[in-house]
Amino acid sequence: PDGYVVDYDEAQNGMRVIWHYAPVASNTTVVTNLGQSQTNAFCFSDGMNVRAFQPLGSQTGAPPPGNIEAHPRDAASVHLQWQPVAEAEGYVVYHGKVDSEDDFTAIVNDNEYLDTDLIAEQAYRYAVATIDSQRVQILGPRSREVIARPSLAPRVLHATFFEPQQVAVTFSEPMHETIRINGRFCVRRVSDDSLSCRVPESVVLSRSNSEVILTFAKEVLTPGDYEIEVTNAFDADRVALDSLYARARFGVAESAPRFYLSSARLESPKSVLLTFNLPVDPLSAGMLDNYSIRIQNESALQPTLKSAEAVADDATSVRLQLGEGYIAATGLNYLITVHGVRSASGIPLTKGDGDAAGFASAAASLDEVKVFPNPFVASRHERLTISGLTPAATIKILDLQGRVLATFTETDGNGGYAWDARDQQRNPLPSGVYVCYVTSGSQTAWVKFVIIR
């Protein structure tokens, strides 16, 4: 946090900030008399040393200026500026190399200083003192030191488009974090004479801030050639971007058509309908080995498939028939994975990109609500399943006296809810007969079940 000292001004009957110090590295401060003087000091840590603030009287020099900032201008100069001090007649600027104890001084009248003829990539330190001849000590104490490193101006190296709507802009060196502001980037179509500028919707830093990933709205980057311009940007040392190297061109090609599985839906307890984004090749779509189905998060018995065929009246769909058993609203989630199927135009599926789809089975009504295993034997079973649920339902567990022991809701749409036979306070329910009461809109259902411990 920044540090502030606030004083009460009796004449103005209000508070005013009399001192501000940015590099405070502690939330804990101490007010004490360290030097056995008549005035307490405000003590804090700047991360390296314990520092103290004490109001200055007329017997000392003028206070040092605050808010000192040093920014490189180019590879050979640094611009220094600070907050002016009231009644100051001038300032002494101390400057030198970080790795040297030698100090050079300059006297200026304004609250800024341009240090020139510097060595590129060499770090320099700066401090400022106030001159006030009305004080006993004409030259006041030094301010805190700030460090700046003059360096070559950063450049835009290149820009690259990648799907779906991103552009990576690479710089010659790490940039200041303010590069993430959207308005610093402007994209124009090369062939567009209107000079209309489009800015990204988001900016993400990458590669230690030497690259940014821009995301644009879908309608902005249609196929064609573009130029991106970066403005008002600085590198990590606050050196301004070289205006002669602030642009880069990139191209957006026509997207290659993709073939992928759009959805999987349970048609009946024995059939699943797959829908693709493009018409399918009937021959590859009818090969049963191109499909697999499994229950997610289950290692027990898995369902099997009996047949696969393209749907005659819908060129984008394939119907799978299940072998033994059927799929019901039991709270299980299923995953279909497809490989080897091609579109009617010969486009293959890409592994890991649109070759799988999940589905679940929820009931249309509460007519088939069940609780299993029933009875629930704690020594053999880990949980109970309440099945036959609609996509959204409220479940209450009651004892035979009608007391509500637990309440939970079904919202994931898979037709079932797994419960560990504990009450609302997470206590195991004792042996006995219980009622499961389910509501969904105006529908209700209840089932008795037994717990044995």
C-alpha cells in the first residue's frame, strides 16, 4: 500500500495530506520517538529498510520532493520529474550508476530534469533535494532513490492470426503491463480506404509480456489482409514504442471446413441419435466399430452397441441401437466417441476435436421414481440412487412421522441423484423405514425404502 500522513488543520477545520510515500511494503506501522527527540516519528518498512517520517521544522532543510518518477526516453537519456515543493527556490539532482558510489549533481529550477549522454542498458539511480535559502539548512535532505535504465525503443516484430479470432502480436522485448489496454491496438483491412479502426475485445499477456494475444469479434476478421497498429505503448522500463516499427501485417485465410459431432440424444431406452454438422458418408457411418459408448466415472458393466446406420431422411444423423439392456433415468452420464466416420464430401473427424459427445437421460414425469438398492445395507453399499427424476426436481427424505431429515435438488438433468444416506447435519441415518418425497412443478411422487445398519 502507499503510505500517507494526514494532519488535522485547525484553521480549516479539516484534514489534509502532508506527506505521501509510494513504496511502503508493510501494513503495520509504528509511531514512536526513536531518536529521543521531542517529536514522534512515523516508522514503516519499504521492503529493504525501516524508514521514519518526522514533520520538519524551520531549523531543518526543506522537505524532499515526493512522487519522483524516472522514465527512459531512448537509449541515451532519462527523464526525471517530481511533485514540486512549496517555496522551493530550486532543486539539486543526484544521479549516478547503480553499481557505482560516485554521485554527479545538477541544479535545476523546475520540477523535472533530462539526463542525457547515457550508456544504453546501464541502470542509473536518481534522488532530488530541495533548495530553500529561508531555512537554516539551505539544502534539504535527499529524496528516496529511483532507478531507470535507458534502452533501445521496443519494436513490433510481427503479428500472426490463428483461429478462431485471435491475433498474436510479438514485441522485441517485454512490455509494460499497460499494454493490456484494448485501445492501444487498432486493426484495419489493408484494402479498406475508409481507415476504419477495430479494437480487440480482450488482451492477454504472453511470453513474459513480450507478446500479447488479442481476441476480436467474429465478424471483424474475415478472410483478407490486415494491418495492426500499436500506439501509446511502453516497454517494461517505460521506453516508448518506436513509432517507425509500430505496425505489422497479417493475413486471414479461408477456414478449412470442419467435420464434427454436434450432439448425442437418447431417442428411446434402446437407441441413441447422433447429429453431425455436415452430411455423413453412409458407408463409414454404418460401421459399428467406428463407435464406442461408456458410462462416465463407472468401471462396472458398460453398455454395448448392436447396430449403426445413417438416418434416411436426415443426412447429418446416425442412429445407434443398443445391445443388451437399456438406458433409463438413473443418474448416469454417457459418452459416445466416434472415429473413422467421414462427411459425405470426405472430410474426416479430428481426434480430440469434435469426435465425442455426452448425453444423459432424464424422465418426462415422476411416474417411475425409484430408490435403489432397497434395502440399503450400509456394510455393502456406498450410496443410494433416486432415479426416474425430471431434469429439475426437489427431493426430501422423511421418517414415518413426517419429519424432514434431508433436502436436496436435482439440477444436472441426468434423471438421478446419488445420496450417501446421511441427514442434513451429515449424520448417518439409523436403521429404519423412510419416505423419499419428490416434487417437480405440480408433479409429486413418494417411495418407501429401508436402511439397514
